[in-house]
Amino acid sequence: MRMQRWRIRVTGVVQGVGYRPFVWRLAHSSRLSGWVRNDSMGVLIEAQGSRTELAEFCGRLRSEAPSLSLVRDILHETIDSVPKEHAFRINTGQKEADPHAFVSPDVSICSDCLAEINDPADRRYQYPFTNCTACGPRYTIITKLPYDRASTTMSDFEMCTSCRREYDNPADRRFHAQPNACPECGPSTWFIKSGENQEIRGRDAMQAVKESVARGGIVAIKGVGGFHLACDARNSEAVAKLRERKHRFEKPLAVMVADIATCESIAVLSDADRVLLESRQRPIVVLHRQEGAESLCELVAPGSDFVGVVLAYSPLHSLLLRPGDVWVMTSGNLSDEPIAYDNDDAIERLRKIADAFLLHDRRIETVCDDSVLRVLDGEVLPIRRSRGYAPLPIKLPTDGPPVLAVGGEIKATACVTKGHHCFLSQHIGDMGNQETLSAMENAVDHLLRLYNIKPDSVVADQHPNYLSSAWAEQFSRKHAVPMLRVQHHHAHVASLLAEHSIVPEEKIIGVCFDGTGFGTDEAIWGGEWLIANASDFERYAHLAYLPLPGGDACIRHPSRSALAALYQAGIEWSDSLASVFVTAAKERTVLDQQLQRNFRCVPSSSMGRLFDAVASLCGVRHVVSYEGQAAMECEAIAARKLDESQFKPYDITVIDGDIQQIDTTHLIHQIVSELLRKRSAADILVRFHLTVAEMIARISLNARAKHRIDRVGLTGGVFQNVLLTRLARQRLMHEGFEVLTHTIVPPNDGGLALGQAWIAQRRTVLLHRERYLFGGEAPSYDQDR
């Protein structure tokens, strides 16, 4: 038998997921010699055997890969054989100049490790940092590639003899588990009361947390990617105290439970919900509340039919919560600030909120908040993409130059590209202060260092007053790279195109509904139909402009949007309408004068503001304390009542022109007419949802007739509304459209950076092509698939 030696390159998420020991065992069972190692490109293997054995080996590298791995490519070349080689070994990683390996996200505790921490006979009994190659932290502890212990914050801890033996044994499930640790040598926890220095350590610290929560206390708990603020979700006084101190008065709070049985006591689960809850990512899943659930006080999610639930995902959390416990587990921050992840910073920033702290000494290199998802017709709808998902790359359909995108102003994320891949950061927060700007700077710096990327350009939103855009300008000057600006809604549509890997030249009908986006005519857009591809767009249709008195003040006061809509429709401000009744006479006078003189009135086509106006007219919500509150409550009310056989959409009036417009004044007249006839708010909101879905279908049909496009994309924050998305998709599919929705990145501004990056990359490619045609240097990328 003639021996061959193959050098095999495996790319994808293959580090920190038990891939090398898998290769080692596979090689041994196949009686191959050679070696395997991690490097900055992924995993490199040299294997020696017969051609048949090597071919079979390569096939099994993909088909039998560990469940946590994500194998992208397996390539091989034949090299010279090594004589007298009989063993197969694992070599340590070597640094390469240009890292291409993918970093695994953090992974929830596996069943084997969970069993160990509950076994009194095990040496890791009740140890809150137990992990193996199948679970544990990854992204939050890595400092550089390749993923070896020396390149993580676990380098602070020297392994004891027992852990080292596991780490070095290829047959052990902790073989090269980089965060491997035990009570003897690993990180430890301690409990302190706020303002005191006396520490309670080890298992007693965990017990102290339970007792504090049971007494109604609020405890700041350092977890995997940052701090949580925890209290008993059944204790109204504790939850009220948390809301008061955190300055988060109405926005729903997420809760953590130990198991599915406890989850079912507070929420209704579909099969898809259950799969998502128990997935290795363990996100917060937004679920329908169980009616009459006694394990949850109303203050957790006031006025909402939904509750966000997450299963305990780390050994630390599994040790804290017992079956039946329901704890509020909300981000460890003051509202509008980034989440705390450093011990000293947390004690300083959270001392006025928390009664006590559970701290540990495993450093968090990268802060990473919990992810939030919903389920839409059995599919995932991301609301916040963070722990468990970031920084998995999104593969683009073409290659291109490296770019940096900084997103928008709220739900900020950053994105860097390298070749075909986009790396979208974890959720950063709302860019309203210096702390969040610093958090974005850290996230950008970490991604650029991790993947050794030097961006050719930086891209930001077109809005002139966004802090993220100002930061991008500074980056542009500091690094002497050009800055590009991208229209907000084009970026939304492009994120959907990137997510679905649509070839860059192909256009779709992009329906982009959200709250606020700076338009090319300097109006505020947000109810848009765009004919768009990855590099350009044309505005096909939009909601007719509504003058918003005071601009952003209308975002906080839906009643203002309602009064503006009534004014525009020529409807008298009568006290019989809820929006008018709640507005003080003095304020009405000011608003009326503003509208008559068009003084400080911002024209807006926002679908978000239309939802606000209808919510206020129906008496649902006149003032909001968090983004999207009115629309969420409208969705919940309509969802309870929806029966399509009994309801029909309102009439829709379209104004023809170069750009079509939907006349919302006709819609407002119909709604007011029903209100005056005492039709219930629930009935009106059902019809309103059906109307918006019909609007989407009708304008899309017009666009298809003109542009011959059969593919429609639904994007923008309004499409977090599951009811509307479902209705719109059904109508569009009934008309024969292919419908794209988000399943990887959020439809809200959390996905904006991805779209910006994809547009900037394509425009740069086109610019370089043009220069090349006129005698410039040939671009070295743009290798279309």
C-alpha cells in the first residue's frame, strides 16, 4: 500500500469546541499518523495513510464534527511523506500574521458539567466555573487568536495537577478545554454587602445571595459577560425598588428560571419556544405570559401579555436558582448606560441600586449582554443579538475590502468586514452618553485586534447629529481613511440582503418601517418602500408626511402625533377623543399655533409615529417611557382579538406621483369615525394591523408592475411586531411574492451596522473597478462566487 501525506486545512468555528481531540480520536481510529494544531486560520492537520483512508478521514472531519463546531471549508494538498512516523499527536497553536479563524460565542453549561456540580462526590461539586470543551465562556474571555489558554483571561490561573492531567489527556472531555478549572486552582466567588468590606467566600457566598434575594434584596451578580441585577420576581416590593433605583419604570424586565417546568408555570411555550430556550445559546425568549401565574408579580412586565424568560445558562446561575425560583435578572446598569463587567466599576456604578454584590475574579475581556429573541411562525426573530451569537460571522455573497461600520444611535452595534465575512459586534446600547461611546470604542478595538483588520474606510449613518457618526469622523481623521455616509433605511434593507446572501446587483422591494431615519430630503423617514440592491436605492413610495410639532418630543408623547394627525386630517380637536382629552388646554394652544405656522414641525413619514398616533387615539398610550411601548401594547391588544374572518382592513388611498404616497388622513378619518361610534379599541387595532398589511401588499404590487421584481423584504424596527409581520407575509405570499424577513440579525437598528458595511464594501468595489477601467491598479478582491 502506497502511503500519502495530506496537509488539510479546516476553517470555520473549530477552536474552543473540542475539534482537535475529535481529530486526534478520528486519526487514531483510522490508524493515521501525523499531527493537528490550532492556528490563526482555524485548524491545520497533516495526516499520513493510504489515499482511501485519507479520503474517508476528510469526509468524517465534516460529517462527524463536534456539535459546537461550524465547519466552513475543508481543503487538502498532497505533500512529501514523513518516513518512520507512527503516531498522531496534537501540537500547540502557532500565531499567524493574518488570523482567519472564527471565534466561538459563549456556550451554556452542558449536561455532563451540570451533573458534576450537583454530585457531592465530584471534585467540582457546586463549583460555579465548571466547564469542558462542550461548554463555557469563549468570546468574553479571549484576548487574541489562536484560541489557547494563554490568549484568554484564564491565563491568570495556573492549573493544578488534576486539571492539567485532564487538559493534557486527548481521551478526556476536558482535553485542551482552555477555561478548565476547579475549586483548587480556578476563579472563586465572594459576596459583599453594598458599602461594606467584609467578604463571604466560596459556597457560603452563593448561599448569601439566595438569602438576600429571599429577603427582598437586590443583588448585583457578575456572570459570564457582565453583571445582572437580580431580585425575586414574586416580590412586588423588591421589583418596585429595583425599578425605582434603576430608573426603569415600565419597560419589561427579563426573568431567569432553573428549568422548563418553572418556565411553563409563568409562560405559554410552543415547541419552537422550548427548542430556543434549551438551545446552547440560551437566549432570553419573549413568551406569552401564563394567565393568573402566581410566580410572577405584575410589575415585572406591567400591562404586557409577554415576558422575557431565560434558563440558567452558566454553572454559577444553575447553583443560584432552584426549581420553582423566578428571579428578575436584568442588565447590570443604570438605564441608558452600558452594562457593568468590571468589579470596581460595578461597585461604583451599581452601589445605589444593589444591596449586595456577588463578585468573582475571572476577568471579562469583552462585555456581552444576553440575547433576546422571539419566535415567528416557528422561525427565530432576533430582537437583540449578543451572547451566544456574537461574533459568529455573516457570510457575504462576494469578497471586498475591509470596512468598519458604526451603526446608528440606538441599539448600537459595530461591524467589521474581512473578505467574504462580516463580524457584527455584540449589542452595545443606546449612544446617548460617553460611557456607551467608550463601550463601542472597546468593541471596535477588540474586533479589529482579534481579526487583525485595518479598515480601508469607515461608514456611518446620514443623520448629522448622531454621536456614532461623530465618532466615525474622529476615526476617519485619526486613521486617515475615508468616511462614507449611508441612508438609514437603505442600510436596513442591505442588512436583509446581506443576511440572505443576495447577489449585490439584484434588487428587491424593500419595505422599511421604523421610527426615525434621516432622509435624503432631510425629512424624517420611516414608512418606506425602496427599490434597492447592495449599492444603491430608489425611493418608490412612502407614507405621506405628517408634521411633528417639536420633532423628537412626539416620540415620547404619542398624543402629540395623534393631535398632529387630527390637524392634518382637518378633524376638530374634540374632548370626546382620548388624545385631546388628556392634553392640557395650554399645550393644545401651543401645538395648534405650531401646526398653523409650521413652526418647529418636522415632516415625518414614520410608521412608528403612525402606530403612536393610533395608539393614542384609541386610548392605549399617550406617553411612553421606552422605545416602541405604544406599538407593543397595540400588538398585544390586537393579537387577543384577531379573527380575520370578522374584520376587514380600512380603505387605503394612494396618491400617485413620481413617488407614490399613502394618504394617512383618510385612514385617520375612518378610525375617528369608528371611535365616535364607540367601536372598541381592540376592534380598531385589529383593523389597523390588517390595513398596514394590506398597504404593504398593495404598494408592493404596484412596484412589481413597474419594476418586475417578485421579492419583497420586510425590515425596520416595526417588524419586531410579530402579528404585523405574519399578516404582511401572508398577504404578500398570497400575491405570489417571495418574502425575506430577519432570522440572523435584528430588524431594528441592531442590524444597521451590517447593512452599512455591506453597502460601503460594494460601493468601494465599484469605485475601484471604475478606476481600474481608467488605467488604475487592479483590485485584489472582488472574487464573486
